[in-house]
Amino acid sequence: MRKYALMASLAVLAVPTHGQGSVSMYGIVDTGVSYYDRVTAAGGTSLGMPVLPGVPSRFGFRGSEDLGGNLKAFFVLENGFATNDGSLSDGGRLFGRLANLGVVSPYGKLTLGRQATMTMLALGKVDVLGPSIHSMGNFDTYLPNAHSDNTIGYLGTFRGITVGATYSFGRDAAGPDGPSATNCPGEVPGDFVACRQYSAMLAYDAESFRVVGSYDVMRGGAGASAPLTSPAYVDTRTLLGSYAQIGATTIGVGWVRRNTAAATHVQSDIVFVGSAWSATPALTIDTQVSRYVQRREAAATLLVARANYLLSIRTKVYLSVGYMFNGQLAAYPVASGGSVMTGANQFGTMLGLQQRF
């Protein structure tokens, strides 16, 4: 008996020990009813439930495990979907928003898989509206969809200074189906640069303000969505931004320069100024002005105001109102996924409901 007891004890000791781990589910469900005018030459209007509402709806799983020695392993799986019809977004992928894992140490975080680029992380605080039905993403659909496949990422913060970078071997394997799917999987034997992407960020954070800059480069590939239909074509975005917390008000400002060197060269700039005012613990008022200028071509200005009212800690109602001033050659819709006649101004509004879990 003592022999068997000793063998059982040794077997228990031989099993590897694991640190504490956790897995949680989270998400946002957002929907509402929107209206906007001048969708046709005859002045037609649109009324319905938008595919792209106030905030992209999503659910996800995140987990972590303490490995000891100040190391922690983690994973994130995040799905995007449309609440109006239940369809998958982000190119129709099950976890098209995020699908990654990595390790956190005192020297920063290393992430492998589909993840946000430094452009999205840099915009996160300075753009007070964020992804929304009325936002500067209507000028550049990449901004609210800045994720990349097959990516190695690093992010570290040291005494208020944050540095980050990503490198993708093939930035987007899905599509073309929506603004976040461009059919550029890359990893082509003999073609090292096809569909490569890299981004970098440098930020400084103090108690009540942030200054941030980022740089983002995308390569094209054969068969990819226009304009990046060749590995020789390059799309770059440079971002500078800042925000400050002044009492109950947050003010964010920024500039995004885009250069597309493809069959033709296109340069554009977006300048934005916004504020978020906490009028009461339950009521927040957001406003933003965004100006878009495409060199020698189109120009437009977007004005947005949004009121958010918390019904509980997880549920809120909101009213968003936007007005797009289009120049003579511009046709930028006031609503994400909408349409407008060239040179026509457009009004849009949405009454929405959102729950987080």
C-alpha cells in the first residue's frame, strides 16, 4: 500500500503547475433608426435601420493566465455583426475584428494575429466621437476599420511614453466585402512586399492630456481592391493628435494626411476638432467638426452633435445629428454606408439604443 501511495504522490508532483487564469465574454449591441436626405437627384430621403449604427456591434472573448515571473499570456477573439439583419461584418469572418494571442511582461506586450494597427490606437482618445454613423470615417473608411491580419505587434509604456509598432505579412485575407475587406492576403512566394503593412506610434500621456503621432504604410497586391492592385502601389497615413481634460470637458484635435501612390497619386488631409462634455453623471454631449480636403479635387466639412443618456451603467440612448457640406466635386455621405448626390449637402440623424455587457 505504501508503494502505491508513494507512486500516486510522485504522479501528482509530476503534473505541471499552472498560474491563475480567467476567461470572460464582453460585447456591445447597438442599433436604432436613422434618416438622411438628398440621396437621389430628385431629393429622395432614406429612413430605416442602418447597417453601421452609432458604434459597431460586437461580442468577444478575452482570457489570460499568469505564467509567473511577471509574465502573463492572453488571447482575444472578437466578432463584429450587424444588428439590423444579424450578418457578420469585417469581411464576413467569424472573428473578423480581433483574433490574437500574446504575452505581457514588464517590457511591454507582444501580440500575434489579427489586431488593431497603431492608427486605430492613436485615434482612440483624440477622436471624441470614435466610430459612428456620423464621423470622419465617412471620409476615410480605413480609420474606423484599422485592423490587419497576419500581424506581429508590440506596445509598451515607460514613464508616460508609449511606443508601439505592428508588422503584417499579409494585411487582409478577406474580401472584397465592405470597407474592412480588401482581398490582399499577401505571403506570396517570391514576392516579399505584396500586401505588407506596418505601422508605428509614439505617445506621451500626462494626468490630463495626451500627445500622439502615428505612421501607417500599406502595400498593394495582385487582385486586391482598388487602388492598391499592385505590390508597387503604396498607401500611407500620417496622424498627429492631442487631447486635454479640462474639468468636465474633454477636447480632442487631430490631423490625418493620406498619400496614395498608385496608378495616380492622390493626397488628402482630414483636420478635426471635437469635445465631450459631461453635463451630468448620466448625460454627455459630444460635438465635432471635421474638414476633408483632397488636393486639386474634392473638399467637404462634417458637423456632428450627439447626446448620450445613461439609463443604467450598461444601457444608454443617444441622438446623433450630422450635416455634411460637400464641395462642388465631393459626394461624401453624412451617414456611414449612405449615399448622396455629387455637390449636394446632406442632413442626417439617428436615434439609437446601446447596451454593453
